[in-house]
Amino acid sequence: MLLLVLATYTFLGVYEFVPLYKQKLWKDFFVNMGLGIISLCIALLLSFEIVVPSPTYPIRDFIRSIIGK
């Protein structure tokens, strides 16, 4: 499973990041790179069968603190 994750992210890196780098679209490049690294970390954790906590409760609490209910 680890090899599949790494192969997929390598393909996505070449397909997504190289054109942005060549066109010097730095803002898009760094946003894509940041999101790609976050999703790679989550994919690696899942491939090692580590339980990733759900963000549902913190998001719900944050929205309730804004709305005030």
C-alpha cells in the first residue's frame, strides 16, 4: 500500500507541480504544494493503519462559537 501511495503522489507531483513551477505561478505552486504535503501525510498515516481523528467535532464547536448557539 505504501508503494501505491508514493507512486500516486509522485505522478501527481510531476503532473501538477512541474507546470506551475515552469510557468512561475508561485502562489499556485505553494498552495498546491502545501495541500499536497498535507494530503500525503494523511495518506501515509492511513497506509500505516494509524487512526486519523475526525475534524468534525472541532469544526462543529468552532461554528457554534461563531453563531452562538
